[in-house]
Amino acid sequence: MRSDRPKKSRHPAWNAIGFVAVVVAVVAGGNELLPKGQAATPTAARSTPGVTAPAQPSASSAPAAVPVPAAGPSTTAASVPAGTLFDDFSYSGPDDPSLGAHGWQARTQAGGPGIQDTWSTAGVSFPAVADAQGGRALQLQVVTDGTTAGTKQAELVSSGADFFTGTYAARIYFNDQPTSGQGGDHIVQAFYANSTSEKSSLYSELDNEYMPDGGWGAPGPALDTTSWYDASKPDRVTHRSHSSLQGWHTVMITAVNGTVVYSIDGQKVFTSQGRYFPRESMGIHFNAWLIDLPFTGAPRTWDMRVNWVYYQTGQAKSLTEVQKTVQGYYAKGTHYVNTPAKP
């Protein structure tokens, strides 16, 4: 990221899920991301994407009659470590009572990032997806015709800010091309954790932002991994990787023993330490948004999908460990786990 890049506008915190850990992981079955070194670097130029993604069904085209598994109460068996979160997003829609009960909210609040005040629950759905583990996923759909009035962005955010050190992991489907309409929008597909207020004296943020068509004057595809110390100045260290992420990937962030490690499919992308290690608890965010509106015209849609999310307090889990744990939940038919760490 560059120093002149606009900072994100944050929105109010929600309620709590109840953990103390930070690490991010996204499981992949798509293209491999090649890191471009480990040192924190300013935003660099990106190469123009050359990958055309296979056509993907929009949220509206997902089979409406597919039954939604019951997302039962939090699993608290002794075999599940304290401070564990797992969710495979088996919900009927953004108004499903279980979604809120499990600590998630589809955003409607005003503000940024992206096109101000265009957040809508209309883009949040949980369709059947043939190539998703378990056959279902969270879908975040952005719709635009190049005007503010014709734009809707989508975000699902945890209802609390209780994630601090440990491992965050998510299996995400990134799209290099719109599901429908003309390409070229400066879309951001993001998975991150951050403080509830950018004015906090202990502000913390761990950020993954994938931009298939670039933005801020630079081409894509590119992945920005960024650790923040202060959002108001801004004060951060960042690294840009140049590679298409079309398809499924496991994205991970681990934050333990003073070191933050970002990885894709088990391959290290960036490391930060010192003042850029998180200092307070954070909330988890999945969102898809537009940096700007580069052209007007016929409507187009962009779809980002999240198969599952996993979090473990205080421990740096490997990709293999995360996959084994997640596979165990699927094998048992477990859709949701929440075992808050003891204070």
C-alpha cells in the first residue's frame, strides 16, 4: 500500500464471540501465490490480470430448494480446545436468527471503505456451491452500474472484537472476473481482523485484500497483506504479491510470540513484528467492495465466497493442522463450534 492510499473508514463494533487469538488461513484449490520477498515494502505496480475465470452462478441463480442444515448450538465437547471458532456458514440468509446467535451480522451501517454508504444485506447469501466443502458457502456479491445509486457492497462481520492472538483461517473463493457484465472494476475481496475504533490508542489490524483488477492507480492482480499500528496517520507495514488468486484458497494469519505471519495455501507471503503486532482484541470481517467507479454502463456483479472460517486462540496452527481439524467437523456434521477461552 502507498502512503497516499485512503485509509479505511471503520464502523461500530457489534457484540462478542468470546476468544483471545489471531491467525488467518484460507484453504485453496486454485492457482499458487508466489511471494515476492518478506520485507515490508511500499505499494508497487501490478501486472494486468490475464486469467479469465470460469462463469460462476450468481446468488440469485443458486438453487432455492436446497435444504439448509440446522446450525445447532455451539459445540462444547471436552475434545474441542477452549478458544475455538468454526463456522461452515450453513444459514438460510442474512435474516436467519442463527446467524446473529452465532455472532455474525450482515452490514448495513454507513461509511466506507469503498463507495460510501452502499452496504446492503442484499449481497449476503449462503447458496449451494458444488465445489465447496460440504456443498455450501457464504457469498458476498457486489453489484454496480458505475454509479453510486446503482452500487451495493457486501460485508459479513463478527458481532464482537474478542480475537487477539492465535490463528485465523478461512477457505475463500476469489474471482478475477465478474460473474456477469463487463470486467474492469476496481474490486477488493478482503478477509481481515481489526479494532472496533480507528481512534483507539491500541489500534490493531491484520489485513488481506485481493484486487484482481488493481486500484489506486496500479494494475492487478495483486494481494496486499498489511499490519497496522495506527489507522489515523496511517502507520503500517505492507507487502504486495503479484499473482492471480482465481479459485479456492486457504488464507492464514498467525499472530503469536510477537510475530505475525501471512500465508496462502501454507506458503508464507509476509511477516511483521515489533510495533506491528496486534495490541488489542479485534473483530473478523469478510467483505467485497469497490475502490472507485471507473466507468458507467450495464450492471455487473462480482461474487466472493467463503467456505468456512476457523480460529484458535493463542496457537500458531499449520495448514495441515487446520485442514485436519476442519475436516473432522465436516465428518461429524458439525456446522458451528464456539468454545470461549476462560478468562
